[in-house]
Amino acid sequence: MKYFIDTNILVYANDARDRNKQNRAIQLVSRLIRNDTGVLSTQVMQEYAHVALNKLGQRQDVVIRQLFILETFQVIGQTPELIRRAIEIKSAYCIGFWDACIISAAEKAACATIYSEDLNAGQFYSGIIVQNPFTD
């Protein structure tokens, strides 16, 4: 089984302001690395880099090192096909475009689960269930 990681999971793994969420995010990311079951998209990498540099105030060299680590996951690149599919998903589920892009990438990778705090936990999108790793 494959598991898609939304940007917020990576941000929490690097944000010490909420130690509980940080620890849970680190445990999740570490498990997915060990099991080689994690998937993310170029969109997630871009969003993470933006937040890490601009909101978390991380140094450029730290963010670049993190991106090298993230490259060990299966990375789904954005394509015209995925953008068109995201538009269909946006319309079908009445969600934001960027969230629909996450779902289209997870669908492309045949993920069973999307780990996210932003999407509705417990809901299925295109046959993929969303789990919020920060709730019990």
C-alpha cells in the first residue's frame, strides 16, 4: 500500500512550535521512509520549500537538505493530465483546486490513503481515504 503525504505533514515535522504534532509528523514520515511506502508530489515539495523558507525561517541549506530526503519518496510530477484531472476532482467534490491537485497525484500513484490535516478526515476522494495523523 502507498500513502500520500500532504504538505502540512512535512511542515509540522519541521516546526517545533507544536511538539506533539511535530513528533507525530516525524514518526509518520520516518515510518514511510523505512517502509518505502510514502508518496508526494512536486507540488508538495514546492509548498514545503516555500513555507520552510518564508514562514518557518529555515536556512536555505537546511531546506535543500530536507528536499534531498524527500526525494527518497516516490515523487509524482505535475503534468497536464493531472491538472485536467484535478479540475474534474475539484468539481466533483466541491473542493479547492490545490487540494484537488493533491488528490489527482495520489490517484496517479494508486495510493490507498492521503495523510492530511487540511482535507476531510475519513472522507474518500476518488477511492482514496483521508486520514488526519494528528487526531486519535
